[in-house]
Amino acid sequence: MLPDITVFGRYTYLVTELLWGTVAIVLVTYAGVAREALRTTAVLYPFAYLWDWYTLEVGVFVIPLRTGIELLGIPIEEHIFMLVVPAMVVGTHETLQQLLDQPTSRDSEQSTAET
């Protein structure tokens, strides 16, 4: 059973974006890749904006649980989404790289046993 987040009403989408945005910031900060995340987001943002604007304009999808605040023809939540997703991808990728590149305690034991 999934939790009912619609209790936030017209702020539901905004709340989810802020929650996942926080996760993205934590990952980017942990991995120390804020500059890389910002660069990636800046490059992807114009493409994401056009794609989002077009699909909303032609009616591909509708966002009912949103604040109703629009900026440049699309909901403010969508702008946040276009910032969060690339940051989440970069943060996740770099965090995984760091975790996978770190020697494990087993590696340390093998290295000690070999010497």
C-alpha cells in the first residue's frame, strides 16, 4: 500500500520535488560534485524545458496536484523537476563510483595477508 501524499493538495507535486531535490543535494554533496551537477543541469535544461513545454502544450500530460504558479509557460514544479533529475543522476552516479572504488575491509585483510 502506497502512502497517500495527496493530503498536500495543490502542493503535492511541489512537496515531492522538494523531497527528491533534498535527496539529490545530499548525493551531490556527499560525492563532492556540485560543479559537475550544475554544469550538467545547465546543459540539459534548455532541452528539457522545450520538451516539457511542448508536451504540456499539446496535452500529452496534465498535472492536477500543482500550485498553479507558472513560469515561462510551464508549472514551477516542472522547472524544479528539470533541476532535480540531472542532479540526482550525477549525484547517484558519482556516489556509486566512490563507494565502488573504495577498498573494502576484505581487500585490506587480503593485502595484509599477502605481505
